[in-house]
Amino acid sequence: MSGEVAVQAALMAALREDTGVQAIFGANARIYDDETEAPAFPYARLERHECRPAGASGGEASEHGITLAVLSRYGGLREAKAALAALRAAFDGADWSGAGRQIVLAYTTYSDVMRQFDRRAFRGVIRFRIISEEEAA
């Protein structure tokens, strides 16, 4: 499994399994990394996963920039902010041991909430940065 796939799978599992995230997005944790027709609100979707080499000492390392979007219609700004807070808390508390890679650094770089053009929905954005290295054999 590639580093990108392994890190993304570990992140999605950590978010979907977190009870705080499930309290916002439902027991099935409506966090999507693929196209989903007519998802129920609120939900989150993976919008971007940028990956670039970051190795400096001869080892293979990668820097991952991952962006998730939250869409909220019925709970307004408060629900969108609560959703971002739940995602951040789950990310901060994630157990990366099952990532198949050593996670050297993981932190949130940005979050924001804005009203959509339809004036009924709110869109939140949260970005994570993760540095991963090959696990020692």
C-alpha cells in the first residue's frame, strides 16, 4: 500500500470511529472520501489530499496536506463549527499506530466556516498536515 493510501485510510478510520464525530455526523459517521449522491446533512467529504516528498536523510518521507469540507444545512453556523471542532479533536487524539507508516508530525493548519450562496447552508473547511516516514523494518 502506498504512503498516500495508508495515511488517508488511517485518517478516515480515526475520524469515522471517533464518538465525538459520530455525535455530529451520526453513528455511520457521514465522512466521505468518494462521490455520494444526496448525502444527509451534516456531512463531511475529503476534498483534497496533496502529497509531496519530504525525506531529508536518505529515508522515504512524505508531507500530506489533507482538506475536508463540512456541509451543514439545518444547524447553521453553530453546527458547522461543532463539526469542525469534533473533527479536530478526533484528529488530535488519533492513534496512528495502524497507519502502516510512522507519523512524525500531525497538526491542524486551518479551519473556517462560511455561508453558502444559497444562504441556507454553511460550509466548513479544515486542513491537516501530516508528515509520515517508512516504518523501520
